[in-house]
Amino acid sequence: MTSFAKQTLADFLTALAAPTPAPGGGAAAAVSGAAAAALVEMVAGLSLKKSPESADAALQQRTAAQMSAVRAELLKCADEDAAAYDAFIQAMRLPKIDESEREERSRAMSAAAERAAEIPLQTLRAITSIAEAARLLTGRSLVSAASDLEVALRFARAAGLSAAENIEVNLPFIDNPETRATLSNQTAASVAALERSTQS
């Protein structure tokens, strides 16, 4: 599969609309998060260009670099999310006629579900960092771009909560209760941080 980062927007949307399991909501959340990162990066860059010697220039420069890295990370997450869900579907399709086959299928599904939860958790954490960066720039960046920061925060909130949904849906298929609890707790912590940063 061609990386989503190398596809046109139209190609990605066509793939998302196709009657196939992946890409799906996880990839859409990651790409939406990347759009939020791009907006924050834009605001930081515009502010730096307008006033390169301002007191907030160092913050703006750091933020632009951080958002560029996060944007690339999230596009990678989109690829990995689609691959992880494909692996889960393949595990579900394993034979289950006798007991040994059912046990092997269950182990494969558990491992695939764990991976399918880990990727959106990475997505959620990356998106939370976008919201935190946008909040830090609020009042310390170009006033005329304030609405772009607000859009970035709204994108981040929607994308982050969508990623969290994709974590939660995979938890019941993970056999190890400690792994389930850890992923659930980490998700709750990231969602709380996201909501703090995106509150109006």
C-alpha cells in the first residue's frame, strides 16, 4: 500500500470511502490530527515571519519545528493504523474448527488487537501535544491568525477523541487484563490532558 503521506488528498479520501475495512476511523483521526498540527505550524511560522525579533519568537520557532515532526508522525500513524486493522481482520479469519485452531486464533486476535490499540494511543498522545502547543501559542502569536489556532484546537479535540474511541473498541479482544487496564488508564490520562487544553 502506498503511504498516505505520498497520496493526494483526493486519493486518500477515495481510499477512505472504499467499501474496505481499512483505512478507517483510526487513519482518519491521524490525518485530521496532522491537519491540526499543520495549522499550528502555520500560525507559528506566520508569527515568526511577521515579528522575528519578538519576545515570543523562540517559542514560535520551537513550536513550528515540533509541529512539523508531529505532522510527519501522525501520517505514519495513519499508515500503521490501517496495517494494524488489516492484521486484526486477518486474525479474525483464521480457522476455528477445532480447539487448537480456536486457541491459535484467539492468541492472534489478542496480539493484533493490542497493536491496533497501541497505534491510536500513539495518535492520541501526538494530538494532545498539538492541543497543548496551540494553547501555548494563544495570545503569543499573530492576532489575525487566532481563528486558525481555534480551528486547530477543534480539529485536535475531535481527532483525539476519535483516536480514543479506536483504542477502546480493541480492548475487549486483548486477553491480558493488565495490558487492557494499562491501555485504558493511559487513554484516560491522555484524554483528560486533551480536554484541558481544548476547553474554551
